[in-house]
Amino acid sequence: MEQQQETVLAFKGLTRRFGGVVALNEFDMELTNGQIVGLIGPNGSGKTTSFNVLTGIYEANGGSIEFLGQDITSWPAQKVYEAGVARTFQRSRLCLELSIFDNIMIGAHKRLNHGFMFNVFKRKALQQQIKENYDEARKLLTIFDPELADKMFEPVGSLRMIDRRRIEICRALISHPRLLLLDEPSAGMTHEETRELMDDILEVREMIDGLSIILVEHEMGMIERVTDKCIVLNFGQKICEGAYREVASNKLVQEAYLGGE
Amino acid sequence: MTQSLKDKLIILLLAALGAAFLVTFIAIEEQAEIFALLVFAGVLIIASAKLGLTDKISQSLSRNERLLNLSSIAAMLVVIFWFHEDHFPLLMIATVLLYVVACCGLNMQFGYTGVVNFAGAAFFGVGCYTAAVLGGTGTPLLLVIALGGVMAAIVGSILIIPVLRTRGHYAAVVTIAFGLLFRTFLEVNDTLGGPQGLPVSGMNLFGWDFNSNIQITENIEFSFYMNYVILALIMVILTFILMRRIERSWIGLNFDAVRLDETAAACYGINIKRWKILSFTLGNFLAGIAGALFAMMLGFIAPSNFAFSDSLILVSIVLLGGMGSIWGTILAAGLVVLLPEKLQVIQEYRFLLYAVVMILILLFRPQGVLPRNLRSYIPGWRG
């Protein structure tokens, strides 16, 4: 399939320091429409930090972030989400005491009416909106797991790890993002579960036109299977970029992972 | 017998039982009898829990919310009219009801959004003093109650600034400091009566004087506290509706998201400050209107009514009942206000007892006596 080569996201010289530690150092990258990019590197190499800077949790100390032609470098997290970036977290961050439906609806925040008058006095219209969104959430969750879709009003805390990941990804997807950030979706899961989850993600990408994905992952099988290109970070610096095969055979990368000399 | 008929009978039976229990509990004076009644009720509850009855009952209740709410109001009215000529029981009931309103306010802040407020008594006090100052000016008194709430909300908007800049324990300390300052301010402020306090004129609704007894027929006379109890009950009902509607809306969901994970909430567009400010303001408004009516009912207020310990009692009602649980707040307010009034033996040890109960609750049942249920946006609707 021929993709349009529109640039969705561009980092230019992105830098973030924590005290004396340079977590991200002059990081450049570019992501085009519909692309899946794998972000790999040893622990502490700046993968999650780049997500946190991109989504506005951390401020950048230098460089710029451009998303769909807008400079979003200093935007707060809320505004970045509104613009179309949705993410999952390394350690799944769902609200465990809330139901599946509640958790997914948090992701739909930008489409819901949050006015006080609407919520407190226009109950009919509110209930209409609740039902519409319920249908959409259910449809989305059914793609991942039909059984899970029958448990919409059960607390997330009672579910298995893989189900929680699925819900977290649904929470991100329900906002119709242009860019999805997945932070180690396979953490704490078996190979089989990881494969299942990856199939689901690929299926969803087919459905949502022009969805780009950045994937942070240690599971190389997954990276090889789904990514269009890989970026390797080490000590906050990009050391290599290219298709998985090229990257895996790169000497610098092997050194970073296995230790040099 | 069909299930729904069974459910309805269970609810009506429970309401009748509740009313009977309350009437007996308030009416009897003998300490030994009160104690026996409490033990009896405790055994009954434990036994039904052991038999698995409480689960069945709570299912019946959640299937018939409307009937539950209506029959609770009816039961409350029965209790109120039972004591129609007794001043003291009515005063106690009205106090419980106003505590329910104030604690619902705290529950909105603490239970829903996770904003701790150890200055609950101060906001209650702002409502009281508003009523005291405006009472003699000829302002319509229903408006005075509303203004009591508005004043509390405005004063709260000063406190919210440091609260938004801090988290967790630090926010708690900020509110404690505010509560202490508030009381000191009242004590040194001579226009507000200083340590001696202020008299408050009673409620007067369209020429209807709340502070005189109501002559129904020649033989039947209602205590003037009836006015206050009924008004307080209406306030509880309105508060209940507001709390429920907020909880079962996107606003309630945003509140929960802010409480449970601020970072994740921010990444999904939720404006942390906006929702904290809304819940803090609404909560203080509720504490303020409760305070305004309370002051009119007592007729006199002084700074000593708004000490830190009173704020602690409000917070402990919320914790005892269950974070975010409205029914829990109602039950806990009843227990905390009524028990020391009825059991004079524990009167002197009340704070000691509260502390012990709090520790036990936090250790063994941190979700409270009547934990909050999962949100069901529309009663009876499951997709």
C-alpha cells in the first residue's frame, strides 16, 4: 500500500537533563503518516523520557517537537492529547478501582461534554451521550477480546495483566489519535500473549487511517515483526536508525547492548 | 412471588425497621436499655452478614434505588412526626441532617477528587457567621442560607491557591493551618463578637416564624424545631440528588481520575486544577449552607464551635462511612452525632473512642462501613 509521506512528528535536537544526567541528548527523529517506529536501547537510554517530554509531562531543556506542523515543544500534557497524541504507560496506569468502561471513557475525554449544567441538569442528553460512547467503547474492545467486552462494568483491578494492557490501549485509541505511543506493551506478559496483543494492534492500525505508532520495546521479535524502522538510543543519544535488520547487525548497537571492547 | 415484588417488600420492611429502630433509640433514656438495643442491632447485623443476607439485601436495594430513596424519606418523616412535640430529639435529628450535608461536601472534595480538607469546621463556620451577620438585616433568610454557601465557597477560593500547589500531606497541613487561623481570626475580631460569639436570629420564611411552636389544633402543637428539621431534610434530599448526579456524570469520572492518577489524567486531557477547584468549591458551598441553617437553629454561635477537633469529626465521618459513599456518610453522621448524646457514659471519652474507631476502620475496613459501589451511570442499565 502506498502511504502518503506526510510528516507527523519531528524531533529536532531534543534535549532533556536531570541535574547532571543528560537523559536525552540532541535527539533527532522523524515519523511519517501510518509509520510504526520501534524505539529500542538499553535501560535508562532515554526511551521513556522521550515519551514523557513529547507528552508534556517533562519540559524539554533544548530542541523542538513538531507535531502535524505545529510546534508543541512547551505544550502541557492536556493540549498534546487534544492535538491527537495518546499513550500507554510502562507500568500500566489504569484506575484499578474504576470499571473498564470508566477507564476507557477517560480516554474519550476530548469528545465528551464536561459542562456543569449539561452534566447536572440535562440528564436525558447526558445519558444519550453515555450510551453512544458505550457502544463505541464496546465495539473497540470487542476487536481485542469479545469476552472482555461483556465485563464493561467490572473493576479493572480484578483483571489479568494482558487484559489491563488491552484496556489501556483501548483507552488510548478511543480518542482517535494520530499518534499512538506504546511504552513496553509486552512487559510482564508471555510470548503468546505478546503475539496476541501485537495482532490486535496491527488490526486496529488497519482500521484507523493514518495512525502512526511509536513502540518502545525490549522484545525483539515484536520489533522485527511490526516496525517499519527502528531507532536505537544509548545514554540519551541516537546511535543508529534504519530497518530492523540493518540495525541489529550494526556494530555500535551490539556494543551498546552487550558491552564494548 | 416474583423477584421484583420480593425486592420491594424487603425495602419497605427495612425502612419500617429503620424507622422503628430510630424511634426507639431516640426515645429511650435508660442507659442499660440503650446499650441493650445497640447490642441487639449489632448482633442482628452480624448474624445477617454471616447468613449471607446482607449481600442479597444490598442487591435488592441496588435494583430499586428509587423506592429505596423514597421509603428512606418516608421513614425519616415518620421518625420526625413521632417526636413532633419534643424539642431535644428534633434538635438532634436536625443536627444529624446538617452534618450529613456538610460531610457530603467534604466527601465531594476528599472522597471524589482526593482533595483533603481539614478545615471543614471553618467552612461550616463561615456559613454560621454569614447567617449571624445577615440575619438582622432583613435579607430573605432562604437567600441567607444560599449566601452562607457562597461565602464559604469564596473563602475556599483563597485556600485553594496553596492547596493546588501542594500534594498529599502538604495540602493537608495547609488546610489545618487555615482552620486554626480561621478560629484565631474570629477570636480577635470584635465586630464578629470576639470569643463571646454572636446571636443569630431565627429563620423566617415569608412571614412564617420558625422559632415559635406550631399550633395545629387545640390539642396538637408542633415543636418549633419541626421547621428546622423539615428544612434540613429538604437540604439533605437536594444534596443527595446533587451528589448522585455529579457522581453519575463525566464530572464524577473526572473527579475520580484526578484522585487516582493525576499524571495519567493529565495525559488524557483532564485539567487537574479545574476539577479540583470545582469539587473544592462545591464542597465548601455545601458545608456553608449547612452551617447557615445550623446557626439559625441554635440561635447563638461562638468561635469555640469551629475548632480543629470539629473538623476532625467531619473528616472521620467521611472515613467511617466510606470515601465517596453517600449512604455511608448518612449512616456515619447518625452514629457519630447520636451515640455520644444518647450514651452519656461515653460522652467524656468520645474523642478517645472516635480515635479508636478510626484506627480500627482504617486497619480492617479501609473502604468504610458502607463502601461506595462502582459507578453505574444509569440505574439498572448495563449496556
